[in-house]
Amino acid sequence: MKIWIVIAFLSFSPLASSKVINLICFNEGQIHNEDKSWTVGKNRVVKFTLGEASKLAKMSAKGYPLIEFDFKVTEDFYLIGQYKSQLKKELIPIFSINRNTLTVEKDSFFAKQHLTTEFRKCLIEE
């Protein structure tokens, strides 16, 4: 009987219905056709896994280890970065992705390494 209560609780829990967003981001010009197929050219491809319930973002890019960041969703942006303190009130964004256009409008990580000056476009991976 207790097992059924736990299963019922988990099925209605916000964690059970939590949304994960997978984005693949690349420089303009790497996307081809209207079917949103893409190819990897000389420019770097970056993948983000954004957990809305966990407020955690994971970034992977070729040549870099998997990196975890704090994550915040606003009306217009996915903000990926680090909170100033344990209170988690003020996020310092490293990446800012426009939710409507799926364009990486701020990229402090790769900009410091002078890897790209172009905005990256993103696609939602299913």
C-alpha cells in the first residue's frame, strides 16, 4: 500500500513533470534548409541541457569537459551563469539566450577566448 502512495505522489509531483530543454547552438551560416538540418563546420557547436525544475544548466562543447551552471528563466531569456551567493538572488549571466529567437545574445565564456564574435543561433533538440 505504501508503495502505491509513493508512486502516486511522484506522478503528481512537479519533479515528475519537470521540463528539460535541449539546445544545440552554432554560428550563423551553419544551418541549412528549412528542415533545420545543420552541419558542423569550422565554427564550434555548443550544447545546453536546461533543467527548469532543477535550475541547473549543463554545457558541452568539443574540446571542453561538461560544465554545470546555475540557470534562470525570465520572460525573455534563458540566463545561464552563476549566483553571487548561496542566497541565489542575483545571477551573473555568462550566457543569455533569447527565448523567442533562440539567439545567444551574451556569450562571456567563448568571447574571452576570442573564439567567435558572431551571435550563435540555437535549435531545440527533441
